[in-house]
Amino acid sequence: MEQEQKETIWNRIHYVAALIISALSLFLLYAQSFIENFTVNQTTVLLLTIAALPWLSLFFKKGKIGDIEWDNAGKTQGSVKKITSPRITPLQEKSTKETEAINREFTKESEKILRTLWRYQKATFKDDFSKRWTFAINPASTEYTNYLNGLAPLVAQGLVAVSPENNQCMLSNEGILCVERNGNLQTGAEYYYF
């Protein structure tokens, strides 16, 4: 219910902002016609484009133009999130420093998180790393403190990322490489059950 109210408020704000942007652009276009003899030039096209852009999001929920990417489809429900990141390529020879970083020691709590993410990532998406399986532990759970103690070093090392939208954690590209190189992180009985 609360989510629906937030979406309704967001939709109203979206329409008001779109109306203001369009009205301002059309007003500037109208003012330009008094300053110059009305001809279609770059400024005219730009102002018409700016006037139309806010309304296009009603028809195109996802898109990408150059480096600009948008997604107005709403928040992802469930524990699956699509990540637009480069595909993991086969590992090449690593320097000694990188190999040491991959073979590092983890706490029991960190290993449990990595095993959980790997287990469900592979079960859900096989070898498609453009999608990531995510999870979080409820703060009311007795496991929450252990979860945070294990998660903090993984995030600091860049092996796990946490979504700001839903606070769920997922393997980063570096995390996937690390687990692929550490067979003991791929198996074991210590993981969270979902």
C-alpha cells in the first residue's frame, strides 16, 4: 500500500516536472520567434526536443542514447537484478600480486556470504554473469551481526557490491573471479539457505 502511494506521488511529480520543462521550452521557442524571423534552426529543434523528452519516458520505459541510459520500469521485485556490466572473460595470467589477492584468507562469515552468492548465482543464471543473484539478511535475524561482519571486508575489497535500492548484496566481477579461483568457496556446507 505504501509502495503504491510512493509510486502515485512519483508519477504526479513526474507529470508536473514534464509539464514545466515542456512549457518553459515552448515559451522560449515562442520568445525566439519574436527576436528573429521565425526559421527552423538548431535552437528551434533543440527546444522542441527538450519539450518532448519528458513525455517520451511514458512510452519508452528503458533506453540508451550514447552514454545516457534510463530505466523507468520501476523497482525490481524479488531477488534477481539485471546488471549492465562487462562480461567476465576467461582468466589470463595474473601477476604475483593479483594471485595473492585471489588466494587471500577470508573469515568464516565472509566465506559463507561468498558461498551463498556463488551457489545461487550458478543455480539461477548458470554462466550468464550479466545478471546477478542478490540477497540480504533481515536485521531482525540472529544471523544479522555475523552477516554484517562478513559483508564489510568483502565490500571493502571490492568482491561484493551492495545495491543502494534494496540493500541486497551481489558478487562483483572481481568477486566472481575470486570464487572461480578458490574451489573451497564454491563448495561447502556453510551458506545461507533460500
